[in-house]
Amino acid sequence: MKILAVDDEPLNLMIIKELFEDIHEITLVESGEDALAKLEKNVPDVVLLDVMMPGIDGVEVCKRMRADPKMDKVKIIMVSGKAMESDIHIGMDAGADHYVSKPFDMMELVDLVESYS
């Protein structure tokens, strides 16, 4: 599978890279703007999307992805430190398939991604 990981924290991206690089093709970007640029060129199977980022945040990226017919099959997993029920509803209403709160259980995230293959 092709995975796009979007997070403004390099440490979070390195953890995700370590989890998936041996079994999937993974691309890492640090902003919503960079994510949208990558998505224009290459549509992944799964997007791991941080919510709180400067500029275009994860909710807006998710909404834009869901508005694009060529991305209707992409699975979007919001990964966020915002864990209140209202935050989860906002992410799901934007079009996310799942919402995972940080800190996340690494094996649960791997299992969730693998469930899409």
C-alpha cells in the first residue's frame, strides 16, 4: 500500500515511518499544503493525517480530499492530540474513516492500516 503521513512534528513522522517503511511505500510531509500538493500528483491508499497544523489544518485537508472524486477510495485516519468527543465528531464529519488520539498505541495503528489492505 501507499501511505501518506502528514504531521508538523518530525518526531511523529519518524515514528510512523519506523512502523510502516518495511512493509509499505510511505511518504512523509510536514504541512497541509505539502499534503495537498502530493495528493495532486499521487493518490495513496491511506492518509495518516494530523489535525492541528499551522496553515491548512488536517480537517481542511480531509474536506478537500473528500470533495475530490479521484480520492473517494482513499482511507483517511485522523491522528490527533485533540481527543474530546467534539473533536472526534469534527474529524469524522470532515470525512475521516477513523480518528486515533495521540499518544496512540502503535500496534493498534498498524492493525488499523493493515485492515485496509
